[in-house]
Amino acid sequence: MNNFLKSECYKVSHRAYPYTLLIIGVVIAILINVSVWYAIHVIRIPFTIEGADIMNAGLYMMATIVWYCIIFTTDIGFSGEWRNNTMKNIVSFGTSRNTIFFGKCIVNTLLLLIGIVVVSAAYLLTNYICFRHDGSLTASAYQNYFLRFVIMLPMIIAGQTMASSLCMFFSTDLLWCGIYAVVVALLPNGIMLFYAIFPEVEALRIIYTNLPTVCLTAVAWQTLTTGLIVHAMEIAAVLLILPTVISLLVFQRKEIK
């Protein structure tokens, strides 16, 4: 496992793709804070926005955007293994399928976490520089931010594991990306639309509130309660375990051509 992880990390670290995405994320994080500061102090928009509001909005944006970033980190980690038929070479070399499966999941998760930490650090630093004088960036504001951040991480890691599992399950990039997009984008919006049309169907509301994307947004934006935290951890556990077990069993028996 150690040798496989080292080789995967070496391969990923010597590609321009992840660095390009990371730079884009950092630039966007900086521009968001600078743009709001410019709107407040130069354009002088007719309503008040505090630094703590922008900081917490960063969590909401992360909860929304991270699901789509996972597609990129998964693509980076697999680097066209199926498309270029290099997965067959890895298996032929004698690497166990368990090592391949968990190694890929670990590397993809590390990529995502590094990206989240770096972009979040750039966002928080720029936020502090732009709004440090408005009095809203208190110790309690940062405590609230980091508490939500920590609670969100298990679901984000589970989402990355789900994407990696789908990629191991399906050997076509378009297929796994399509299924993943349906789960994180089309399904929540579709259920919300049907619930708006048929509010008497309680099952739609229950399904909607248990979707990982919806729960992650709730942790980022709603009042934190013990029930919400437990609910988030339950969803993270299901999202982490179920796709992993199914995909691992399939990958063990899959014919790799």
C-alpha cells in the first residue's frame, strides 16, 4: 500500500492540472472578498454587509461547489486509467485490487482536502484583511465557522469516496460522471420541484432532507443543533460505507481489459 500511495502521489504531484485548479480556486476566493469590500467602500451599496456574513457565506459556497469539485479531484486521481487501459497494467504488475481501490480513494481524498484547506485559508485571510475593522470578526464568529467546517468534513470525504467508488464501479468516465451528477445535482432539484407541486406527499420531504447535498447546506447555513449534527454524521456514514462496500465487491470480480 505504501509504495502504491507513493507512486500515485508522485504521479499527481507532477501534473499541472491540480495546480491550475488550485490557483483558480484561490483567485476566486480572493476576488469574492475584494469584490464585496469594493462594493461596500467604493460603490457604497445601500445596505450593510459585515465580514462575518461573508465568512459564513464561504461555508455555504463550499457546501454547494465542493460536490462539483469532487468530479475534478476524482478525474485527477484516476488520470484516465480506464480510458487509457492503464488499470490493466497496474493489476498485471501484481498490485492487489484492495490496494488499488483504497489507494485511489485515499489519494483522491487527500487532493480534495488539500484543495479545501488552501482555498479556505486564502478566503479567510482575505476576509480578515478586508473586514478586520468592522468588529464582526470576533473569536465566537471564528469558533462558529470552524465548528461548522469540521462537521461538514465527514460528509465531504464521504462524497469524494462515493465518486471514487463510482469510478471504480464503472469503467467509462461519462457514465460515472453522469450518475454522480444525477445524485448531487438533478436528484435534489427534481425532488424539490415535485414536492412543491405535491406538498401532500410527505415521502418527498423526507427524501429531500436526507440527501447529502441538502444536509451539507443545512450544516453550513442553519442553526446548529444536536439533531442536525447527528443527522449529518448518519448521512456521512451511509454515504461512505454503502458505495464503498458495493463498489469494492464489484471491483474484486470485475474483468479488467
